[in-house]
Amino acid sequence: MTNLSLQVTQLGRETKAAESPELAVLERVPNPQADTDYVARFTVPEFTSLCPVTGQPDFAHLVIDYVPGDWLVESKSLKLYLASFRNHWAFHEDCTVSIGRRLVSLLEPRWLRIGGYWYPHGGIPIDVFWQIGATPQHVWLPDTGVPKYRGRG
């Protein structure tokens, strides 16, 4: 058994998504490059939650960028955490900011930003952006690659 296997509980075994984000287990692993600033990006093109008013599904393309400190988010736990939003009733802004805050609380990164590019709801796309700290000057931060919403035009 490796040191890593002692620190994570979901990796390498069948694990189901939690029924809610509050119950989801989000895990971290040591950053083997903690002495270097670099950007890690997670792109989530099929994020889903439920509208708290209608109960209808809402869809978003999330982009999470962070400069890790001592910790990295374990990617399977992140995937399961994000999947737990499928039955979660919340507004776009709440989902986006809650995810960012939970990651910051767990990881204590040097910098983190999350962009929630929400598909039209009631005919209006809503984009939500949240970050902690100033964008580091010396790291390569590519464009998110998510095009602006253009409708059918």
C-alpha cells in the first residue's frame, strides 16, 4: 500500500456520487511540485444542477484554474463532488461560488478561479466568475477556450 492510497478513500475502487454536495467527499493529495508555481486546469463541459424554482435541469461548462500550494485536488473525488450537484437545487451563482469556496477551503491554493458558463435559462445565459487573489504574473494562464454565447446568429 502506497502513501497515496492511505490518504484517499475513493481512488481505485467503485464509488458512487453523494446525494448532495454537502455529503460529497472531496479529497486532496500532496503536491510533488509545491516549490513551483504552475496552473492546473479542470474543464467540466457537462455540469448539471437543478433550478431551485422550477426543478428543471440547468447545464454549465465550468473551468477551474488554480495555482496549487501544498495540495492538489484528487481528480476522482472532484468528479464525484461535481456529480453530486445533479440533484442539488441552487441558482447558478450559488453553485459556481460554492464550488470555488469548497476547493479553496480544502486546498489553500496560491490562487484559484472558477468560470461558470451557464447555458440559457429563460432565454438568458448567465456567466459567473469567482476568484481568490490576484492572477499570478509569472504563470502561463491560457484563455479558457469557452466561446461567448451567440445564440443562433
